[in-house]
Amino acid sequence: MKKVLITGITGYIGGTIAKKLLDKNYEVTGLVRNEAHVQELESLGIKTIIGNIHNEDLIKSAVSSVDAVIHNADSADDAYAVDSFIKALEGSYKTFIFTSGSAIFGGKENGKKSDFIFREDFPLQPRLEMASRVMINNYVLQSVNKSIRSIVIVPTMVYGEGLGIKKDSIQVPALINFSQKKGHGVYFGDGENIWSNLHIEDLANLYVLALEKAKGGSIYYAENGSSSLKNIAEIISKKYNLKSAQSLNIQEAVDNFGPAGGYFGFASNSRCSADKARTELDWKPIYNSIENFI
Ligand SMILES: NC(=O)c1ccc[n+]([C@@H]2O[C@H](COP(=O)([O-])OP(=O)(O)OC[C@H]3O[C@@H](n4cnc5c(N)ncnc54)[C@H](OP(=O)(O)O)[C@@H]3O)[C@@H](O)[C@H]2O)c1
């Protein structure tokens, strides 16, 4: 039986990957920083190691007893934790799957539409604010030269109910919450900006396929559809019986969600194609409508 260590296992993505792996009879261990979750995880058949991703000795020892690591614990921007995992895995030929995020494709478009669709073989020229995220991805990919089977997955806007402890994603729940406070669906600027998206279970299935089939040094973008933020706001208005969706200015986005959330999470474009995953890994996502999950 293959042994997999998952960080962020109490989170939305990590918890759902864990469930998919357990269903396929993998042995799953979670790195958990909050002891309060241990009993619930263990009742689901998940082994636990208590600790923080910023403890190098702990990571070294956790990594030594598994065949693969899937790192999701607030992973996308944390170079410290990545460095620790790569140090711990160096020379082991073990698998390291790293979760990034598709804000790397974003511009400061302030609600205007962009038609550009990114693919893995297009060179990225990220804005300054996302440059370190891209450097982290490249560092992980290059660790294939340190005898690590490294794989990067770049999820777009993930929706749907998680299968682990945390059921909710990030962007859509935050927009619903904010819209309910305002009394109307909310978009920023023209709201014509578009994000690719995908369902959490399709994403988790992609991790399982990547674990089983991907070549070391591979990056996969993950999407199965897209929507403008204005469309999402209109659906929120209808589903939550709020007033018609309205535009707010970008500063309100920044004030509420911080600059990364405001400019990139809600007012940029983040569009890509996951054809590489479909072709190389035979990934067959089944959900394609964010509208049904708002
Ligand atoms: N959800 C999306 O739509 C989406 C899309 C693209 C990329 N991503 C990226 O994917 C990653 C995971 O996202 P998510 O939606 O699963 O997030 P999430 O539900 O907020 O989960 C984050 C997880 O990380 C754990 N964690 C954070 N800091 C930690 C630390 N210092 N030590 C140990 N564990 C720590 C949390 O543990 P606690 O339970 O103890 O807090 C939790 O299990 C993030 O990097 C996110 O940016 C997410």
C-alpha cells in the first residue's frame, strides 16, 4: 500500500484529496497543527502527525516514512515550507505534489475582460505581486534534478462541497458573504473579468491521477469551465434573494479582501486550459457548471 503525507488535510483541498486516496486504499497521513482535529481525522481512517509546516525536523521525519507528499497547507506563497520539503525529499526519488494557484495569470485588470488563455507551455511573465509564486513553482519543478518526482498543480477557482472537514472553498463563499452584507450581488468595475473554474472532486481526482501517472517535473493547470465575476454576482443575487447585482469600485475589493484578494482574486482574469491534464493523465472532469454550486 502506498503511503501519502498530506499537509492542509483539515482544509478544503487537502481533505478532499485525502478522501479520494482513502477510497483507493492509499494509506493517508495528515500533518495537523491543531490537535482538536485529530480524533475526527483518525475516525475517517487518516493517521496524524501533529505539527507545523514550519518545523524542519518534523517535516524531515514525517517525509521519511511515506512514499509521497501532497502539500496544500497555505502552500502557494510559502517559500519557507517548500524549501523545507525539498530539503527533506532531496535524493529520495519520492513524489512531491505541490498546490499553487492561478492568480499567477492575473493582471491588475480591475474588472475588464482579457481574452488570453494560458497553457503550460506559454512562458509566464507574472506581475511583480505574483512573481514569487511563479518562482516557487519553478523551484519545485526544478527539484526533479535533486531526485524528487516533483509535480505542480495550479487550481483555478474551485467550487463545490469539500469531502473533508472543511466543506467550503475561498472565493465564492467570500463573495456570498460580502454580498449578503451589502444586500446585493457584488462585482468590481465592469465585472467582465473571467476566471476559469472547476469542481473540488474533479480537482481531487486530478491529484490522484498525477500521483499515479505524472512525469517528474510536470506542471498542470486545472480548470473545466469559466465564468465572469458579474455572472457569479448575478447568480448570487438570485439564489440568495438579494437585490440585483451591482458594481463596486476596486478600492472596496481591496478594503474587504486585501490587495491580493481585491486585485487578483476578484478583479483580475485567470484563464487557462487544462488540456494537458486531459491528454497526458486521461483526466475526465465531470462537472462544468459553477452556476449549480453557488
Ligand atoms: N480553494 C481554492 O479555490 C484554491 C484555488 C487555487 C489555489 N488554492 C490554494 O490551495 C491551497 C489550499 O487551499 P484550501 O482552499 O484547501 O485552503 P484551506 O481550506 O484554507 O486550508 C488550508 C489548510 O492549511 C493548513 N495550514 C495553514 N497553515 C499551516 C501551518 N503553518 N502548518 C500546518 N498547517 C497549516 C490549515 O490548517 P488549520 O485547519 O489548522 O487552519 C488548513 O488545513 C492554498 O495555497 C490556496 O491558495 C486554493
